[in-house]
Amino acid sequence: MFVSTTLRRALLPGLLLTLAGFFAAPVVHADESIDAQRAAFKQAYATAQQQGGDGWRSQASGLRDYPLYPYLQAAALEHDLKQTDLATVQSYIKQYPDWIPAIDLRRDFLLELARRQDWNGFLVLYQPDLGDALSCDALQAKLSRGTTLDFNRDLSDLWSKASLPDACDPVFSAARDQGLLTSTRLWSRIDRAADAGQANTISKLAGWLPSEDKATAKQLALALRDPSSAAAAAASWPDTARARQAATLALTRLARRQSDSADTAWQNLQTHFAFSESQRDQILRTLALFHATDFDENALTRLIDLPAAAQSDSTREWRARIALAEQDWSAVLAAIAAMSDTQKLDGEWRYFRARALTALNRSDEAQPVFATLAKEATFFGFLAADKLDQPYAICPLQLADDPQREQELLNRPGLLRAFELYAVNLPKLARREWNRALQGDDQTTQRLAADLANQRGWYDRAVFTLTSGDALRMYDLRFPLANQDGVVTQAQQAGIEPAWAYGILRAESAWMIDAHSGADARGLMQLVPATAALVARSNGLNWDGGDTLYDPAVNITLGTRYLAQLASRYNGSPWLGSAAYNAGPNKVDQWLAARGTLAPDLFVASMPYKETREYVARVMAFSVIYDWRLNGKAVPLTTRMRPIGQTYELPNAMTVKRTIDCPASAVVNKPESIPTPMPAITPATSSSTPGSSP
């Protein structure tokens, strides 16, 4: 039975009292509150991490029965790893054999023993499945005892990987000395490395090939590292199977960077080499695709003229995108008709098929397509509803209460540790405890656990758990309103819509407060420290360094100001501001200069970067949902997506908003793809290279 949020929240105090009792019962000092315990743990943990030794013990004198107490000793041991002996580590592991800190300590101390080359101690402590580096260290330990390697037993699994850590180099050297690395085996791994783009692996292996093969392997490495030089040099290569492989690799990689240069190289090489049909198709396909992402003059013709075997979902998709950018509506319909059945079912192509039919005065055919799509709570579903001037089809669903099962979850030590780790601001460790505690549990149990996490302000658990089926309708959990973090207040002070700020935050980090991208973007709104510093300076705000971006309040304050900067650059436009937040404003300016007369939906469809197209669609759909959650109605998506050059005015009491309805035939949304948090870009940079991610 599903019950209302009001009733569920009415039951919550009793549940929290139960949890408080769980914490309070075993504590030595009865007058010590859970907040005091957490404060003491944080202090002791910081001491253990930063100083090691036993100094933390006096600060943790009242925490013996606190659920996270074993984390303190492990943190001190990790700090003292280079001075710690095997017996001390074994003692801790024996005391807490199934704990995550014990698993980490075993792994890290094994790495230390390998560094010491204490192979006897290593083999005493070693367990399999701790990663490739330790697998290779274990083999090195066995070699130190005079063990002979067996390829199938010891190396086959490692050899199948395109890239391995340096710890494996001594093992492979020994294998070579034993005659195990035959030319056939070397080439099989080189081929895997070439497919994975691992030039370093190829270079390492090339030195072990027979002298007549070394140059050929180096051609593959050059094709990966410097495709332009490889394509130029290929004209002097002999027409062998391996040379054709390297030339194909060079041409396809060059096409991604410089499609015109790749065209010229192809003209020079297509008669020099007897390329196979599949190689020729691969080259033609890649050239056509990246001429399309560059919107070259003959891009549409090239895509249409591709041989059937050279076509792919990507080329068929880009055939439609180029036709949309040219507003050639007949060509749009033809491109969609040429797609696979799976592609045709995608909401984007159903929408643009109806859009093209309307433009060709075939509205009677377009209306049913829009009507079906309008029953979906997605970017294209909302656009379709706007075309028909219909309410948005949002059908909220509440999670069923199950107090007994919730209490069973709260009695799980692993889940209790997860909640406590989050409460003391150790979210990475909290997620690991969470995953272990719920491993193998059914969907209902995981949903209840996500709700318990949500009640404690740990919002990302629900976002990552409720990703398919009817769970997509649990909007209160999937789109939380975290008022304590000040999103609404900070957005209003920055002069942007709170719903848009929420949408950006949800798309950027999925509510992971410690989200950290490869580009060093941090926190809820994924700000790069350099950008955050500039934003703080320009807004007269304090700036205490990059680590403060993991504080939600700081991150949201600066993130909303940066959004305001981007919006002002584009006449207040949230959809163009979203594109700039993802791809960088300079890149968006280039797209506007080339195609700035297009309608907003066509402009989004013509963005060269797949990531940015999907990002804008996701943010704008999330903004609609958050607007509804905040206000009960939503500004129409087409109102938010004002034509390029027109000013977007913030909603006010006079703004017409769209109502929300749940039609009987509403469609359950497709599973949500949770993106890896991506960086907000500094004004002078872009997150992608030209022609990437079509």
C-alpha cells in the first residue's frame, strides 16, 4: 500500500527515536549525545590521519562502543604504514576481518611490503583479487622463491588487459626470459592495446618483438600518439597487413581532430594500400561522421552516399542532425526513416519526426506522435506537450511504508556504519559501507534504504538507487529539495531561477557532495577551483581554497553566481547558460556564430558534443520537475527556451505556468542514466576537443 508523504513523515519521529536509542544504549557516558560522539570522532580521526601513533586514543576515550571506533586505529596505522610491522597489521585484520578498513589496510600494507621487497611477509598476508598491481607483486614474490611461471595459470588473465601497472613489468620480463612471450602472444596484446588506444603498452611490447617486427609495432604506437605524422609517413610504408592496420588507425584518429587533413591523407593512401573492405568502410564512416560534426558544406551528401556497410547508428543520427540544421524537413524525414527501429523509438527522433511533419503541413500525422510523446516526463515529452498546449504528464509515486523492514535495516551494522560515516563527513567510505551492506538485496529493500538515507540528508543514495521502472516516479526522493543548503536563497540572491540551479546541481553531481571530476571540478555544482576563485573575487565573496567546494553551502553560493554570469552572457537564457556550463562559453559562442539563427530545439540538436546535447536536455527537464516540486506548476519549457537573442525574464506572479496532470495512459520513463560528474568550465577553456563525442 502506498501512503502519503504527510503520513510517512508523521511516523518518522518514532523511527528517529528508535535510531537514537540504538546509538545511545551502548555508550559509556550516558549523558553524551550522538552529536558529541560525532564531534569527538571527527577530532580523533583527524589526529589519527595526520599524526598516527596513539595520540588519538585520549580523544576517543568515550567512543569504545561507537560504531566507527575501529576506523580510528586503521587511520593511525595507515599514517604509520612505513614504520608498521606485519604483526601489528595482522592483529588488526584478525580483530576486524570483514571491515572495510581491514581490507584497505591489507592492500596498502601489501604495497608497502612490495616496496620493501619483503616477499616472505608479502606472501603471508597476500590474498587474491586485490588488484592488478598486487597480483603482479604476488607473482614477483613467488619468483623470488625460484618458482617458474606458467603462462595459463599465472599470466593469461593479466595478459588480456590492454594496460597494466608498472608492477607487472618485472614479471613480464621474467616471463620473456622463460620464453613465454612468443610473437603470437605479443601481437595479441598489441592488438588489444591498439583497440584501446594504449600507445605506451605497444611501445613497451615492441622492444620484445623480433627485430623485423619492431618497426611495424612502432607504426601503431605512432598512429595513436601522432596520427598526423603517421598518416604522412604511411606513404612510404610497405603494403603489409600490419601497415594497413596502422594506416587505418592513423586516418580514423586524424579524422577526429582534423577532418580536412584526414581527407587529404586518405586521397594519398587509398591507392597506396590494398585496404580491406571493412577498413575502407571504417575510414569512410569516420571521415563522413567528423565532417558532419564540423558541419562541412557537403556533410549531408557524404552521409547519404556512404555504402550501406559503412553506415552506423552514429552516421544515421548525424544525417538527421545535419538535415535539422539545414531545416531540410524532407531530408529529416528520410534520415529518420533510414534509422534502425531502436533509434526511431527514441524520444528525440519521435519529436523531430513530428516536428518535420508539421513543417511540411502534415499536422494530422504529427499530432498523434506529439500526443503520445506528451505522456512522458522527459525533455522531448515536455516539448511535445508545449506543442499541444497540454499539461505536463508527471505521475508522482510514494514509497510504501514498511516500519518493520526499516527497523531491520537500521539494525544492520554495515548500514548503521554507512549512515554514521556520512554524518561525520566521510561520504566515500559511507558509500562503500552502503554497497556492502545492501549487496544482493532486493529492489524493495534498497528503495527503503534509499529513503532512510534521504531522511538523513544523504540524497545521492536515492538518485543512484531509483533509476528504472516505477521508481522513476518517486520524484520526492529522486529530486530532493535540500533547503538546508540554501539553493533557493542563493539562487534568488544571484538573480537566477531556483529550479534551474537545482537542475544544474542534480545533473552535475547527482547530489554527491564530494563529487570530483578528472578535471578537478568539485562538489555539488562541480566547480573548478580556479573558476570558483574568480567568481568569489568578482562577487566580493570569501575564498578559502578548493577544498571548501566540498562544503555544500560554499559550493552552492559560488555555483549560483557562476550560473548568473553565464546567463547574463546569453540574455538570461538558462538553456544556453546550461550549454556553456558544460562545454564552455567560448565553444557555445562558436556554435552561435555558425548556427545562431536556429530555433532552440534545433540548435540543441545541432550541438556537436553528445555530452552537451544530453546535458542541456537533462538540465532543462530537471528544471521543469524542480519548478513543479517548488511551486506546484511549471514554467513551460518553450518559455524557458527563448529564441536566441531574446531576453529571458525571470518568472513572476504574472507568468503563465503549465499545470501538471497524470493521464491514465502516462508512460513510465526510460531508465535514467546517472552521469559521471563533469566539470563546470572556466570561461577560457572547453571540456572537449573539436569533433569529439559526436
